[in-house]
Amino acid sequence: MLFSRLRSDIQCILDRDPAARSRWEVLTCYPGLHALVLYRRAHWCWTHGLKWLGRFISHLARFLTGIEIHPGAVIGSRVFFDHAMGVVVGETAEIGDGCTIYQGVTLGGTALYKGMKRHPTLGRDVVVGAGAQVLGGFTVGDGAKVGSNAVVTKPVPAGATAVGNPARIIQAELDVKREEAASKMGFSAYGVTQNDDPLSQAMRGLIDHAAAQEHQIAMLWQTIDQLTTQRQEQSCVPGDAARSEHFEAAKLNELVGK
């Protein structure tokens, strides 16, 4: 059981990290693997009543790897701590199978009461980007993604993406379209604060308005094309009229001061 779990951990690193060249390299040079091995020893002690010993092993693992995992946390199989310096996993945190966690991530709590669920639960195959802070006793659904440096304080639905500070959930069709429109202007609509920043609110309104106008213009030209049986050389309709949606990135970049 011990060696089969170790082989599984090594294989998941080889599958997900293109820099990993051999099992021996992973076994000897990957602190994320070392932290997991020591965590399992600490977790066994914790669940068998050896609380101090479990804490001491986790403290030793933190000293050796830079990764702090409380022995009371629950971690599934095929979990990959990539680089992972500065990762903190709280006592009541749960990490599902196949998750990937990058450096500087905190799975922390916001409550001070003992005996309650204070830390987040990550479902299966969740990816948490570098520097992200996931704080509270809620669930991040299966297959969800948390962007780098995001601060997540509420549940994330399965398959959704949480980005920004405070984190905004990108799931609804409108949000996806807004993000696509913003990317054409050379920035992410969700890389800034959404709730309180007037500038970000104005930018969101601008993106929605520009996208709606462009969509209507494109539909008008498509209708004209359908009604016109053939193109006349002396037509008043410009030959280069836009029949598809696109932004004039240079003008919009000037508008936002880039």
C-alpha cells in the first residue's frame, strides 16, 4: 500500500510536469512529493491519537520543504504540489483526488471556533494557481480552477473559474462573453476588483455596450447579404463593410489610457 501510493504520486508528477525527466529525479528533488510523504506519516499519528507527534512531523516537513500541511487535513490521491514553497493547508481542509496546487497557496480559515469546519474543501481535479488564497469552510467544486492571486471567500461551482480579488466566478454565458470581449482589448476583465472599483464597473459597462453594438451591426450586414441576390459594382454598400464582430483594439487601448 505504501509503495503503491508512492508510485502513484510519482507518476502523477511525471504526467503533469514537463520538467520532470525521471522517477529518480522526482523522488529526490521534488519537495511537493516529500511534503506528501511526511504528511501521511503525520496524518496517521494524528488520527491514532498521537497529536503531538503528528504536529512535530508536520513542523519538520515545513522546515524541510517550505510546505505547511496540518496533520488533521485530508488529502486524496494523485495530488500534486507543484513548486509549492509557502503553501499552507489548514486543519479542516480537504483536498480531492487529482488536484494541482501551486506555490504560495493558502487553504485557510476565517473562523476562530474549534470543532467546526473552518477550511475549504477542494473537489476532484481542482487547480489552484500560484498565490491564491481560498479562505473559509466552503466547497470548490470538481474540475474548478482558481486563478493566480485570487482571493476566494465563497463556494466555486464545479467546472467554474474564480479570478480576481475578491474573486469573481466566471461561469455564466454573459461573463464568458465579457471576458472574451475584454481579451480582444488586451486585458482581462476579471484581473481587477469588480465590486467596489468604479473604474472596473465602467469598463464592464463599456465592454458590454461595445459588444452589443458590434453584434447588432454584424447582424444588419448579414441580413443585407441575405436579401441581396448579387453584389452590384456601383452599390452604395461599401465592399469592405464589417460582417463579423471585432474590436478596434488601438482606439480602445487609447480610451483606457494604455
